Amino acid sequence: MGGPKQAKEWGVTYVAAGAILFGLAFSTPILAHFSAIGGHDDWDQLLDKQWVPFYTVSHFHQFPLWNPYECGGIPSLGDPQSRFLSPFFLLDLLFGPVIGLHLEIIFHLAIAWSGGYVLARVQGLSPLASTLCGSIYAGSSWLPLHLAEGHQAFLASVYLPWIVALLWLSFSERALIPAAGSGLLIALTLGEAGTYQVLQALVFVALLGLTLSVLYRSCWPIAALVIFAAFSAGFAAIKLLPDYSMMQTYPRPWDAFDDTSFRLICVALFSRVQDLLRVHSEGQWGFWEYGAYIGPLAAVLALFGAVKYPRAAAPWVIAAVAFLTLATGESARYSPWSLLHALPIFSSSRVPSRFLIPFTLAAGMLASLGSEAILKRFKTWGSHVVSLTLCAMLIDFWLVSVPNLHYVVWGDLHNPAAVSSGFRQVQDRSNTHMLATSMAGEGSLDCDEYTAIGTPAAGFNEPTYRGEQYLLGAGSVTLSRWTPNRLEYAVDAQAPSVMVINQNYDPWWRVTSGPGQTFSQGGLLAVRVPAGKSQIVLRYISMAAIYGIIISMLTALAAFVLIRWESRRAISRPS
């Protein structure tokens, strides 16, 4: 007979298998068209962000620090929308950015489902009841809708239940290791461009920590939050510092003017018409920013759970009410959204309806509590009722949410008609051709980014174009080697002069071989060169990234020490 350890191993195997089956079942449109791509709105921009790091690594064998293909040249690691700092980037390198992304979707759906399940299990709920939390969160329409629009960053939302589950373990077990692990998942979320998801997670765990601290009159949840915050910042530093540096250079101020009506929220949560192109008369965004279907069965179970277990449900009720209130946006002068938006790290946020995503997780937890109440109250037939309800919900979610994934594969990836013999900037007056432009070996001066990024660079098809490199005085400059992070030139100047490079100036560009120092020439990258012949090598060396790597490595070392210390403390603790 197997012991508890073997039973636990079988339990993990069953959950992993169930998660993969869920991911496959809820991505069937993708499985049928694995090489196709989406073509709606943001798909071009975000596929371009998949392709550029892939090409930088696979073709130039460089870490993607600089992206010359967008906006005249911008930081790549520091771009808040870049997603390559993730273990799932290996899928891109192995299978290409299109198939790699499709595999990511399947795995992320599995992660979302298993995370919701584990979150309910750490509350002490039964396996059957816990299945509802994972199914509601992962089966809701919010992820297929955002993917259909091209919002790949919302894949990072799947880590939210795992972040909350680990912190809950830290709260309940008075252990620091889970809090550190939760911080590591925050870093992974940010590495997959989940800036909004990080902010939502911070609000979620803060609400839970404060509620539990009051309910149980304990300071431990607050202490765990402090540890969590420290490890989150430390692990995320490799991405956080470059992101902060870029957003200081290219800020995005955003007013808190947006609001969502109560009627639209009801439609988002309960209407079975969750199509990407659904027309609605309220709200300034497309329906992809509102849809977060949970359905009536989940709502009834959630209310039942809140009534039957008021103390256990209190943290989730408070979180659900807070997220619903935040989702209404600037509904009043001093609304919670307006106050939250006034904080520095939230000041660039927009679309308050995105708080419906963590709401679905809180609703899923309450529904699991309601299912648990049924299982305990009606032991003879309660499991049949919950099982039938779960099946009905899964079918409903599949019919409502999954059809939006058809938009993910409704187009084809077309290679450019001609590839440039050497990199050059182009002015095409369109920010919807960025992927094809990059694949042609050209940089899009008309670009779509998280904020407006102007550039003094000129396209080869403009009358002001003087080449990708030129001298301001008499002489010549020849490109010896071009890569995204390293540029090599042979210069022959008749007198001291300035070599100008047709890319945006960034202070992390350095002359690593040859004379001169970099500086800004009207916003373009430039180097002062002496008279005569010289060989000049420029490298993009982001000190923000280097500092971030050092901090993240030190944080990993601190986590290792913490694991050893807490393990020894657990062994020495009397049983």
C-alpha cells in the first residue's frame, strides 16, 4: 500500500494532467490552425515584439537589449511591453514566435486552472470544490478576449492565483519561503510584460493581508507582505530597473477619467454574448476590455459560500467588492479608482474595467466555498450536484469564451516581398506594418508603443535622409558590421568631425573601441571623431540591466539562505 507521500505525488499528477487537458480543450481553435496568426488591432505590434527578440538571439546571438526596429531605436529589455524575459521564450527559440506563442497560450491556460485549484486547496477545501475556482478563473472570457485583440501581456494574469496561494501559505503557516516564492512570480509576471497584472496582484495581496491581520488580530500578515514586497522588488530588478529607466525617458501620463457603468459591468460578467466585436453603447473601449464572464451559476454559488462561511469568505468578499468598485473607474470625484490612480506606480494606468480580472478569481474562491458547503451539508448526493454544476459551467465557459480564440488564428503570416540588403529606417505612415517591416530588415519610424515616442531619425524614403551613418564634415564613414547591440564603423575624416547614426540617442550606447564619446546630436546617436582614419565600435551596454541583474542575483542568494534557515528551523522545532 502506498503511503501519504505516494498519494500526494498521485494528487500532483492528477492536477497537472487536468490542467493540461483544460489548456488543450480551451484552445481548440488554435490547435486546428497552429501556424496562423491574429490580424486584429494590436496583433501586428505585439507579434513584432515576439519576432525582434527571437531574431536578435537566433540570428545575431545577442541578448535583446536594444531594439533598432521600432521608433528609431528604443531599449528592448526596458520596454514595458517586451515579454522575452520568461522561460516560455524558449518556445519561441525552438519553434519560432508564432507556434511558440500558441504553445504559450495552452500552457498558460493550464497554469491559470491549476493555480485557481491550488489556491482553493490551501484554504482547506476539497479537491472537487477547488476545481470550481480554477475553472471559473481560467474559463472566464477575459483571457480569450484580450488574446483576440492582440494583448499578449494578459497571459501574465495566469500567475495571479499562484501569487495569492503562496502568500496565503505564508500567512497561515507563518513561513517566509512562500512569500519569497510569491515575489519570484511577481518578477515572472513583469518579465512577461504584466505591468497591469503586477499592480492588480499588489492590490489583491494588500487587501488579503490587511483583512487577515484585522480578522485574526495578528501582525504576521503585514510582516509577510513586507517580505513579499522585498523579494518582489529584488527578483524583478532585472526587468524593473530597465523599465523604470525607459519610462523616465518616455513617460505616459494618463488621467483617471475613465468610468464603467453598472449596466456594462453586469453585461461583462453575465451576458453570454462575449464576442470580441460586440457593439456596446457604453464605455470608450472595445468589448475586449470589459468581458469577464462568470455566469449565473458561479454567482449563485459565490453568494451561497459568502452566507454559509462568513468568516472564511470575508477576505474574498472584501476583495471582490473592492475590485468591482475599482472597475467602475472615475464614477465619482473621489472614487477608489481616482485615489488609487493618484499613487505614483498607478498613475500611468488606464481602463479600470481590467480589475474585473482579479474579481473573477475572488468570485471563483467564493464559489468554491459555496460548493464546499453543499458537499458538507448533503453528503449523500452533494457530490453529484457539485459535479453536474461543474460540468454545466465548463460547457458554458467553453461555448462562451473559446470562440474568441478564432480571432487569434484568422490570418496568415506573410513574409515581406523584399528584404533590404542592410538595415535601414523607413517612414511608411502606418503603425500596422511593423512586423513585415522588421522582417524586411527595416525599422518602423511610425510605430505603435505604450506611449507616443517621437524620433528625429529619417526614413530612406524621405528627402532628409542622409544614410544610416554619415559625417557632418568632409570625409567618409563606412559600416563594417551591423547588429542590434553592436555597431562597427571605418571612418576617414579630413578634419575633426561628428559621425551621426540614424538612430535615437540613448546614454547607454558607449564607444568601446576607437576614439570619441557618444552624445546626442539633435536626438540622434553621435560620436565626435578625430581627423584621419579610425575604427570605431559602439556597444549598447545598459547599466540599468547590469544593476538589475546584480540585485536579482543577490536576491536569489538571499532566498537560498532563507530556505536553508527556515528548513533548519522546521527540523529543530519540537513536534
